[in-house]
Amino acid sequence: MASHGFWLMGAENASGNGSQSPNTPRAWCQAAAQKFSGGIGSKLCALLNVGEAEKTAQAPVKPEDGSTSESCGCNKPCNCSKDTVCFSDLYSTDLLPALNGDAKTMNFLQEVVDIMLAYIAESFDRSTKVIDFHYPNELLQRNNWELSDDPETLDEILISCRATLKYAIKTAHPRYFNQLSTGLDMVGLAADWLTSTANTNMFTYEVAPVFVLLEYVTLKKMREIIGWQDGRGDGIFSPGGAISNMYAMLLARYKMFPEVKDKGMSSVPRLVAFTSEHSHFSIKKGAAALGIGTESVICIKADERGKMIPSDLERRVIEAKQKGFVPFFVSATAGTTVYGAFDPLIAIADICKKHDIWMHVDGAWGGSLLMSRKHRWKLNGVERANSMTWNPHKMIASYVRHYKSAVQSEGGLMQGCNQMQACYLFQQDKHYDLSYDTGDKALQCGRHVDIFKLWLMWRAKGTIGFEAQIDKCLELSEYLYNKIKDREGYEMVFDGKPQHTNVCFWYLPPGVRYLEDKVEKMKRLHKVAPVIKARMMEYGTTMVSYQPQGDKVNFFRMVISNPAATFADIDFLLEEIERLGQDL
Amino acid sequence: MASHGFWLMGAENASGNGSQSPNTPRAWCQAAAQKFSGGIGSKLCALLNVGEAEKTAQAPVKPEDGSTSESCGCNKPCNCSKDTVCFSDLYSTDLLPALNGDAKTMNFLQEVVDIMLAYIAESFDRSTKVIDFHYPNELLQRNNWELSDDPETLDEILISCRATLKYAIKTAHPRYFNQLSTGLDMVGLAADWLTSTANTNMFTYEVAPVFVLLEYVTLKKMREIIGWQDGRGDGIFSPGGAISNMYAMLLARYKMFPEVKDKGMSSVPRLVAFTSEHSHFSIKKGAAALGIGTESVICIKADERGKMIPSDLERRVIEAKQKGFVPFFVSATAGTTVYGAFDPLIAIADICKKHDIWMHVDGAWGGSLLMSRKHRWKLNGVERANSMTWNPHKMIASYVRHYKSAVQSEGGLMQGCNQMQACYLFQQDKHYDLSYDTGDKALQCGRHVDIFKLWLMWRAKGTIGFEAQIDKCLELSEYLYNKIKDREGYEMVFDGKPQHTNVCFWYLPPGVRYLEDKVEKMKRLHKVAPVIKARMMEYGTTMVSYQPQGDKVNFFRMVISNPAATFADIDFLLEEIERLGQDL
């Protein structure tokens, strides 16, 4: 693949409006290029060219470094240098499986790879923006995103690829703290590319032999870590924690009333489920979908740290029974979304055992702490659960995308609960061991291959590598906590060291800090976080989440799961909050 | 990136056991390399090295072409040539975000890309095997797939990548006909890689600005094609057709009885749904999950071509009402899984209108025919449906993976039906137009970015490109139909030209063909397809599906959605069936 030299198309424009980055993209590119040898540097300079597609199409920009790269000589204005394939003459129909499409295909895919490699290197560079933010209407106008009857050239396709990455949020950026899962793992990314290339589906062993085996190996290993004897039980990767929680509720209902599968909810008494008021909204969403109804999800009180109060759970269970309802499901949370709280699993397990209720642990966020010898005590009692949701991507896999989530449960129920035995997919007369055809356990028919990423990262890091990553994130959050707990202008939402990486706090700008009218103060404070967040996005320097909770006005919720984050990034976040909020 | 020359590690073993490929991998590799210029050829020779990891680790194989590439000089035996990074000394912790990890990262990712490019080129080569099949226990032993506490080197990670692709099924292979969706589109693949790299989630506009806009643009365009006025309505991409059908059922129930969301199924009368006996199993699966129960899904008779009989539908609707049940949902199928039949949508729409029932069209398989001016009449009446499932990947996108499926419906219901308004995700005081925060419409919390692939392919091909692809697949199936309808030894499962690309037929080997005892003949015939299929997989030459249907014994179901398939591949399939089945 020929290099592009330093040919920066429209780089002036690529910095976007209102850029506050220390370096312009061109400067970034030049600096980056110097770091590398062996042709990598020049690849990195396939900098994200954007929006200016039309401009470029009319007049290709000349190389700026005096290199000899020139337009490829085809009749159309284009983005090619002479020694590469001229993509402005090519269409997707010229690629494989087209006759003699091999070389064109390899060149096209390599070009896309170069765009991605440049984006990756840029993402980890603190001098670049986390996001080049534009309002929806503005973004709609900055590029042609419409679909039409006629095909576009591969040159135009490459321009779309660059534009898409230019306006994307850099979830790998060391200062991106906005979601529970941040960061981009290089082995995970490689595995994901490979999964795309393998391009199959988890239907059956027949169409995904390796991936089906890897799912088996990985789920079993996860069950061993949960603490279920010999890794016994059943499990599946689902499209996300919400769906995993729904699976658990389905299994609990099916175990107690198997007839519900055929006869529906009208054949059973009124069922009730229990979860803490701090639990994830997917528990109610699941109840709504499954025909149980949100009113049958009873919210148990949480203490000031966000943990479920077991005595309130037992009281409400008894109360429900007295009303003639049937308690069938308790969802304890290991790592709540906002506070990062861990419900007391042992006490909850005792209550579930006493009243014969299915105990589920929603460990979507906190489950990964099981891999840390230092922190796994927070989930003590999980081994007594009937089912558990655990999203490895949220913490150990540090990988936002693919909301892959493992739901694990007691053995043997999943098949019975969900199977429909469609003979066109699950033929019973195949020549291999059919216990590997896991498709009929799932609610889905086709199921995305989520396993390879997790499996390959696990191989690359080992369990101890995951542990080190978890411990580091918790160390960073403790650092943040220690830094702000007594700092002027800050107030913690709850006292004490964070149990997970969630650190919840208010920043009180000077203009709010000394207000004496408490109602006015709260009213003003409620608006602080949204304004600071909006400014962060406009400057693109960092991103952190905020929300109200109960009667508490908007506060920042810092979460750390990005392995790229350092102590200095935590310092930067605080400086930025103060810089952007001082006038409020 | 330095090239690997022709250094083939353990190529003798890479051909696997029982290979029937005309060429060995080494021969394939050498032939492939000659096709290319510009360094691509040498990349293609990073041939899939497999299973022989241990052997390689002990004694690196020398280059076979006399090139000067040698072991990299590190202390460990490895897979590196001198001028590349020595991966056997490196771990994932050496990659970004590690200090000075840039160059190592780029080299590692490029190495993975080279492995993938080789796999892609090989996949389209008819002389390679569709699958290198091994029984589960055998496959478990051919490589070390276990997860351990300690990390592995990047060299070992690359070996795992090669092994995974070696034993994967080549869904892009022109002779792979096993599933409804086959083939690998190069622009779609590039888009998928880029989606992985962008690594975000469809929660909100905030974290996926471009992708949220592209989803909006694409869903609206699809609604226009369905024929809903001005593209009005609502839609979402879900993890697959089964989940899309479940969404439709949820919406229908919510529209008729909004109280079910809060109060559950016990607050409403007994609901019943209707679908044809040939419909997809996900309709019953959805009913089981939603608390409606499979017995409340009434199966309507289909004619001999697999189409729902409208008079039977109306009869059963009236019967259900007489029993005091409430008909709330009819799922018509546009393209059944086995026969590829299209239910008569106009007649069904009339019945739904008359009885005030939600009409859903499950066009997971057949929906894409809407893009063909020649074939879209088969879906006439779809514009009268209240909702529709349409999996673009099944036909136009020719892309097995990511069971992305669009469910579209009347406007405004999705939000109401599924929203829970979690304030920690959907803050109402953000600074942009919140109508772009689509997350609360979904059952999922996080939602995978499925849109970019479809959008980029649509840009690259244009609607007319999709149309050409559809028309070609249908032409191929008609070719197959014409070829076998009167051919000796073949029998069609139903008469007449295929409506979709499904061609269902029996092959009767000579030993079965002339049997006079009909019971014995059927018994023997039932076993023919499974044996031929098993042999196909063992030889790895082609793959096609089979199943029984009702009282019909196992028959082949040929489906064509692979743009790489040609008339010659159809001829090959028949020759192969006859070759492998002649002794039965």
C-alpha cells in the first residue's frame, strides 16, 4: 500500500469551529508522524477529512509538504495519489466478488484501515478533542448523509468514512468519562474486526463452530468465578444488560409456573418482583414487556449509600403475600448505576431462601469486581443467587460497544423456557453433538457473535490482567474522592469512600457557594452541572455525566473504566469543571 | 509494514485432515500472490496458521522461498521476521494506551489486518473449502482454547486469530448456501470495522451523533419504500427479526390496552394473535415471553405454496371472538423461512381492518423485495400494515452477522410503550434537541450501532444497486428451478416458480428412486439429505440446508442471497449432491 505522504486535504477546516485544542490537526499530524518509523507515520496522516467533500471534489488540495504525491491522473478530481488505485473511478461493484476484484478490494480495505489507524492514534492523544460537537440540525447540514438511487464512487465512500469518524465521539480518549464503559482495548478491537470478517452467527455449531466452543469455555469460566460449584449452570450472551435482566425474570417465572409459557399470565396468580429504588430501569422495563406490569415491581428502600435495606425487603415480601400476591423474583444490584452501590447479597439471599423466591443479581456494572481479589468481597453471597447478569464490557473489557452481557442461571431452564424447536434451524438428525446448538435457548433467532472479543482479551491479559485494570480504576476513583471530599466548592452526594468507581459530587461555583436562601441555592445548583457539561462538549475537552436522584438536584457522576485514564486526567477534570463553572 | 514474503508456517498442516480442495493452501497462496502487485501479494501469504501453535513455538519454520526473512532475534522462538516488531516479546499491556505504544499498536493491528485480508481473498476462491469441519470434541483438542490467569504474548494472540479463522465457516464463499443470509460485502465489512473502531452506543445523540442521524435518515427512507405516506411513522433497529417481531406484538398490545404496561396481563381480557402455520417460530416465542402464551397464537392454514389462507384467518378470528377472546394481532409473513411464500397482504389487510386488529408484516426475509421494481408486487398491501419487520442484511446487505433488523410502526407508540425515563441516561435539561435521544424507545438500554453498515452500503450501491442484487438472486433461483423441475431424480416440494429465492426439492438417489414400497421409500428419502449434508461438510465443498415440513420428509432448501454466486455454482451444487448421494 503506497503511503499518502503528508497530503492533508482541507486540514484547516478539519479542526472544526471553536476548537480549543492546543494543537491543530496539522500540527498533531506532523508530531505524530515523527514518532513512527516504517511507513506508519505517513499512514497516520490520512487525517480525518470532513464535510468539505464537495470542496475537495471540485479542487483537490495539493500536498503541503512538497512531496511528489499528485492526483492519480484519472479524469475526475479525486483523493488518490498517482501510485495508488484511483477510487474516484471505482464503485463497490468493482470489488470482490467481481472478476479481478482482489487487488482493488485489498487496496480499498487497506485505505479504510489507514483511516481507522489514524483515528485510533488520535483518540489516545490528549491534545485532541474528545468530541467535535455540533447540534443535530447543524450536523445534518455539514455533510450529505442522504440515501439515493444511484451509487457513489469508492472515493466518496472513503470521504463518508472520514466524516463519520470526525464527528464521532472519541470513546477511547483518556478524558472521556461519560458512560459506565469507556476506553478502547486494542486486542478487543482486533478481535471485533476479526469477528466482522468471520461474519457468522451463533445459531448453531454448524455455522459458528469455534465461537460456540469459545462461548462455552468462557461462560463456564465466569460461572466458576461467580462461585457456582464446578462452574455448573447455564448461560448465554445477550444483546445487553437490560435483556439479560429480562431473561432472568423469564427464567424465574418459568421455574415457578412453567405453564405460563403456553397459557400466558392469565393462568397464574398475580406475581410480584422486588428490587431497590436505586436499581436499573430495565427491571421495570422487563416487567412491562413480560406482561407482569411495572406496578408489580415493588421498589425497596435504599440506605443513604444506595444499598437495598434487607428489612424493608422482608417487610414488603410479607405484605405482598398477605395481599395474596406471589413474590417470584428479587433483583439485587451489584453496582448501582448512579451511586455504584452493592446491595447486601448475603442478607438478601437469606430472605429469598426463607420465602422461596428466585434471587437474581444484576451485576451488569459491578460484576467485574469478582475478578479482583481486593474487591470481590463486595459481592459476597452472589454464589447463592439463582441467576446473575454480568456485562464484562463495562469494566474489564473497557469496551463501550456491543452491549454484550452474560446472563447465567441454574442449569437446564433456559432451553425449556425459550425453545420452540423449529425444525428448519435445529434439525435433530445432524451428524454432530447437538448439545452445542445453543440457539434455541435465546429469545433471538440469529444471535450476534459477541464472544470472541472477550475471549481474546482474556487470553491476552489473563485474569490477573483484568484484575490489575479493575484495581487501577478503583484506585483512581479513590484518588478523586480524597481530592474533593474536603476541597472548597465541592460537596459529596454521600459520605464515605466509593465502593465502585462512581464518585458523585456537586461543584458549587463561587456565585452559588455562599447563597443563604436554601431554595434559591438548590435551584441555582440544579443548573450548574448541565451548563458545565454543555460547555465541556462545545470545547470538546472532556465529558462527564450528571443527573438528579430522588430529591437531590443535578450532581456530577464520575465513573472510571477507561484504562487510559491517569491521575493527571482526574486533576484535569477538576480544573476543567472549575474553569468552565467559575462564572456561574 | 514489512511484508512477510512467502514464509508459510506449518503450511502442510494448515490444509487440515481429509482436504479435498484442488489446491493446497501453499499452492493457493503462491497463485494468489502472483495476481497482485504493490506488496498486496505478500500480505496474502500470511496464510492461516493453525493449531500447530505448540509446534511452531518450539521450532519456527524457515522461509521456503529462499527470502531473507529470519527470526527476529528475540530470545524466544517466534513468528516474527527481523524487520518487524517481535510479538513474542510483547503483551497487550505494551499497546496503547501504554507510553510509546503507538508504533507497536499500529504494527499489531496491521498484522491482524493482514490475516483478515488473506482470509477474505481465500474466501472468494472457489478452490478453497467452505468449511474445515471438525467435530466439537476434536476441535476442542486441536487448539488451546482455555482461559488462564496469566497473559499470553501478542504472538500467541495472533496464532489464536489465525486458528479461529481457519476453523470458521466461510460465509462469503460463493458455494455457501446454508443460511438465508450469506455473502460478505466489502463496503459493509469496511463499515463494520469502522463501527467497531468508533466504539460507541446508540443511547443518545450525545454519544452517537452521526449514527443517530444516519439511523433517522435510513429508517425514514425505508418507510418511504414501504409506502407509508411521507415516510411517517416510527422505527428502530433491533438485534434481530425475532426481537423486531416481539416489538410489534408489544406495540399492538400497548395500543389496544395501554394499561398493560403498568398493570400487566391480568388487567386485560384474554388476547389472541394469528399467524400462518408456516410463519417463523419467533411469533410463538414472543408470545411466550410477553406473557400471552403460545396457545394464544392461532396458526392459520397455509395453501400448498405456503401462503396464509385468508378465509381461514377470518373464520378463526370470528371463532375467537365468539369464545370471548380479543384478537389483537395478525402477523402476515412476507417470505416464509422454508418455502419463501408471501402471504396475501391485501386480503389480510381487509380482514384486519374489518375486525380492527393490528396488522404486522414479518418481512424479515422477504422485505427486501420492496426494492425491486420487478418483484415488489409480491408485497402489495404492506403499506396498509401497522408495523413491519425488515432485515436488510438477509438479502440486500448480504451480510450474515449482526442480526440487525428494522421494526417500523405507526408513529408515537414506541416511546410510550417502552419508555421508563431514567433520568441518569435521558436528562431532560441537555442543550440539544432531545427528540434525537432514541434510547428510551428500545427494550435494551445500550443498543449496538447497526446502522453504519447498511447506510454505507446503500450509499455505495444506491437503491438500484440493491435492486440489481435482488433481481440477480431471484434469477439464479429460477435457473435452479428450471434445471431440476423435470430432471431425473429430483422432485419439487411444491409446484411453480419460486416467489423468493427458496427452492425446495428432494434428491432421490438411484437406490431410492425406484422403490415401490412408499413407506420404505419415504423412510429412506428422509435420511438422504442429512447424509449428503454431512458429507458436504466433511469434504467442505458446499453447504445447503434441509429440513422436514409438516408431513413431508427431509428436503433440501436452497436459498440464494450471496452476490458471489453464479450459474456455475448452481450447477456445481447439483453435481455435488449427485456425487455425494449416488450410493444412498
